[in-house]
Amino acid sequence: MGANSNNYFQRTYYTLPEHNQVNIRFTQFAMDNCDNPDRLDIRIDGTLYDGFITDTPTALAAYATAVCGAAGKDYPPFTATFTVPHSSTTSITIQMIMNLNNNVLDESIAFRDLVIDFVTVAT
């Protein structure tokens, strides 16, 4: 997703089914020297939600080798899940914002397998 803070992926989806909740999941990769406060934030229709912080020493210690880039160890990929109330059937805009404190040669965040489920839950 690019280097340093505030680089983002954004997509707007139109003509949505009836729903009152959105469930989002994706596989996240934190590469090289990702540490606190590095994170991937999510914005839904302009509302910023706290994201996924990539500072988990236990997970990093379990992943023994550098797979990508410099000598820093890479975190194992993990599935992130995110649920928000949402009911507009017109559109939804999802923005995933990379917030890093170093350049792309030192640390990166990537994602794939983005799935968005529009669901109706009983109230």
C-alpha cells in the first residue's frame, strides 16, 4: 500500500442489499520492522475507526526469519475482522489507511482477501 503514513486504499460500493450491519474481514501482512504505533486504520463512510496495531512481540518471535525486504522479521499473516453498524443501501465507502513511522524500506503493511458481508441482525 505505499510508504509512510496516510497512504490508503479506498473503494466505494453501490446498490447495496438491505442490511443494518457490515462485517469486514481481510488477511493482513505486517512486514519488516513494524512496531508500535504502526497500524492499519479503517474509515467507513468518513468515520474513522481504530485499526489493527502491529506490535505483538509474541507473534513476531514465533516467526523466525525475514521474508520480505530488510533484515527485520515479518509478522505472520492474520485474519482481521471488523464489524460496524451500517444501513445505507445507496453506497458504502471503505478506506484502509496505512499509518507507519518509517519509510517503506523499513516497514510495510499489506492486505488481501477483502470480504464485505452485508447482514441484518435482530434488534
